[in-house]
Amino acid sequence: MSGVAGGPVTFLFSDIEGSTRLVKALRERYARVLAEHQRLVRAAIAGHGGQEVDTQGDAFFVAFASAKQAVLCALQVQRALAAHDWPDGAPVRVRIGIHTGQAIQVGEGYTGLAVHRAARICAAARGGQVLISQATQTLIADEEEELGFALEDLGERRLKDLDRPVRLFQLAATGLDTRSPPAARQRPAELPGGGAASVRIGDVSADPAGMAAAWVYSPALTSFTGRAGPVAEVAGLLERHRLVTVTGPGGSGRTRLAGEVATQVAGRFADGVWLTELAAVADPALVASVVAAGLRIPGQPGAPAAEALVQLLARRQLLLVLDNCDQVIGAAAELCTELLAACDDVRVLATSREPLAVAGEAAFRLAPPAAVRVVIAEDMALLREGLTRLLAEAGFDVVGGAADLPGLLELVNRTAPDAALIDIKMPPTHTDEGLKAAAIIRQRHPGTAVLLLSSYLESRYASSLLEQHPASSGYLLKERVYNSAVLADALERVCSGQCVIDPAIVSQLLGRSRERGPLDELTEREREILALMAEGYSNHSICSRLVISPRTVESHVRSVFIKHGIAESPDSSRRVLAVLAFLQA
């Protein structure tokens, strides 16, 4: 290592993933496991000319004069550990981070930003994985093939305490775990008990047990004009408190406020922002399992989900958003207490009618907006009454109900509501009275939004609605109305001028068989953006949900128009035409 003081040095950091779990499982036998681990790592260091700068417990800090030797050392370490016969079949999985940069040698140690960057890269890896910075990759890029490995580009990642994203590469070679990250975006996955953990990822993503993901959630479903104050206040509370709960009645905008805050503070968290939606979870015993599923933590037979969460999050720096805790507030509070006690760099942003009553919690009470006036058209009296109660509990003002088309039109003429919630099939023919009602209401009362409900997954209804009324209209499956948060959100969005289409329709259209067309020419990102456009999201909302810049969204939207052959025209909305083409594809 002579001759490198003050010059470029390649640093390697490593530690054992889940070492606390191993200590608990092996007890007195762990000492032998640790000794074997250290023996194998030191053999690789010596074989590749490394300098062991420091060792603390299961962690190594090593310096190399050669970037190539550092990477070959890491490769030998992972292969040796994978091949070793460990006691009781308990594998020792080590994560390794490598970075090359300028450093100052002080005695037997080193100081400088490069040292900290290498340590953060190691912390971002999962067990069995080797992560390498772009600085190191550049030095060995031309030698990969002859050295018997490849470096897979994982893109830019945010790392804890670093002000800019870092481009990382994964070492790929025979005998190494190189599991691929999940797809860039997934639809909500159905969970036990009817819950759905909604996962939304930015430009780069990965398993939380592995890479620190550029993960972020933000609904940003409607305009937040005039709410900059609450956003700034809640963001400030998150700086001072590890648990912040946004409280208020249903329909007050708790979810949207939490999403806006999450978007603004995402850069503070190296491992991003993760969302779990709890509105549909009725069984408190399932809360930890739903949160674990949202983080894609595989279930372990006989192991409590809360324990798995603690093991994963103990070394992560992230914000966990628990949305709509109302029905399971006690279980949510218990989980937060356990996570915050064991995971120093985890913060929680929750939404609920009331605070979780956890020590150290800060609560922000969101005042309800002016009540939206709604009329309901549904020929089944029991369902009409149920919808009335549901909306009233969510803070809406239900000004009347009707059982048929004539009754609905008379009610709208008399009350001039903000929105009409309409069954698509009503007397007398039970075919498309709802569509006819929507056309008449939007023509006679432009200020009244319409939201159609249907028991059937028919894209032609959605297409017909959008053709006639591209703004302040929506189509939702009836099964959604049992979730007051979903129904309230859809009504608020159509009242704000958006067009809402049920996500199931969008999923059906994306997955169905069809002849090749313009949709097939779109990139994965363009398809993702077009799907969000079809669900009624504005460019601003898409920016927030995908964590990309307005310019990037505009570029993708423009590309969608071009590939669909939609030219600029002052007489038509290109956005509506693109969504119509999508619905009719």
C-alpha cells in the first residue's frame, strides 16, 4: 500500500447481513462462525494485496492500491462464504461496497469523503451482493470479460447523508447472488384480509432487502393550491419527530396531504418512502403482514411479520407511510412502537381520524374542506341508503337520492349539486340510463360533475363517457364504493375537473390480447404514463407519483402523442384523444 497516501485509493467495506439474528439463533456458536468469517475474508484480502484498515465485530474496512484487486477480493470473499459449510446450515451473507477516490492517510487509517461514500455503498447492498461505484467501474471497465465477471448498471441511487445520487454497479459472476430488482411499477397487490399495499417506484427501484431504492409514494390526486402551509408544517414536524400522524375526518384530504409531504421530503431518506394502504384491512392481526407485503418481505414460517420488519429496517433510512389507520389504529400504534424502538433511522407518517397515541408522536389536525354536495341515483333502496351514510360519514353533503332517470334529472335541476353519483344501469330498461343521464346533466349543468358506478368491467362505457365528457367525469366499479376513502377520492377528483377511470379497466386494457398497434411502440415508461393519464392523473400528479421532473413527464407525453399520430389541434384535447386511443386499442 505504499505510495497511495493522499492519492486515489479503492476502499472496500463489508459486514454480515442480519448478524443480530445470527447471534440470537446460534448463541455461543456464533463466536466460531465469526472467526471462520474473518479467516475467509482475511485470506482474500491478503491474496489481493489489501490493507486491513479496521475491523469491528463482523465489519471490515480495507484499502487497495488497485481497483481491480479490490473487486477480485470481493468476488473471492463472496464465493468462499457461499461455499463454506456453516453450522446448522445458517448461511453467512455478507454485503460489500467498493469505491475509489482521493483520501488522506493518517497513521494506519484514512480520512476523506471517499471513505464515507464507500461505507454508504456497503450499507445499500444486500447480503451476498457487491456494489461498486462508477468511479471504480470506470477503472476496470475494459477488463471485465477477461477477469471473469460483469458489472451490471443499477442506475443512480440516493444514499444516506450524501447530497447527490450515486450511480452504482452490481458485480455479476458465477456463484454470486444477482437477483434482479422488481419491475419499475406494480399494481396494488391483493393481500390477506382484503388489504392492498400500493407500491409506487421512481426511475430506479429494487428490493428493500437489497438496494436502497429510489422509492417514493405520493398520490397528489388533486391540486394542493392554498395548502402549502400544512405541507410545510407537516414536513417540519417530520424533521423533529419520528412519528407524525395527520388526523381529520374522511374526505378532509389526509391522504393527499401525506402524499404531498412524502414527495417533498423523499430526498432526506436514503432508502426512500414506502407506502402501505390500510383502509381495506379489517383484521388488526394482519397489519404487520400487510406492511411487510408492501415492502416485499417474504414471509417466514413461524416468524412474526413484525420481527421480519424489524430485521430488515434496522439498517435502513426510510419514511414509512401508513395510510388510513382508522380501523386498525391499535395494531398500527403497536407496530409503530416496535419499529421506532428498534430502527433508529426509520420515520413514520400516518393518517387517521385520531392520533395513534404513541410516545413521541406529533399530530397535525387537518380541518375538513367545505362539504361537497352530492346526489345519488340508484334504484336499489338499500344500496342508495348505504351510499348516503357512507358519504355522510366521509364528510359529503348528500342532498338527495333518486331511483330512476326522470327522478335524477328533477333532483339535479332542483338542487344544483357539485356531483352526481349514478348507477350506469337504472330503470326503466336497465341498460345505459346512467350514460344518458351523464350527457344530459353535463350539458344542462356544466358545474356538476358525474361519477358513474357499474357492476361490470366494460371498457366501452368508460370510452363512451370520455368521448362525450372528458372533464369532471368518472367511471368506477361498484365494488370500490365499499371503501369510503376510494369513493371519496374519486368524487373529489371529478369535482376538481379530472376524468377518473377505474384502475381495473386500465389493467384489463394493458393485459388483453390485441393486434399490434401504437401501444406496442411505446416504451415501458410511456405505457406507465399513458395508464396514469387514463386513470385521470394530471402531469403534476404523475410527476409526484413517479418521482420524475415535469420536463421528463412532458417529454414522455409528447412522445405518446407522436407515436399515436395525434397532431396538435386547437379544436381538440390531445390528452383525451390519446386516452381514447388507449381505451379503444
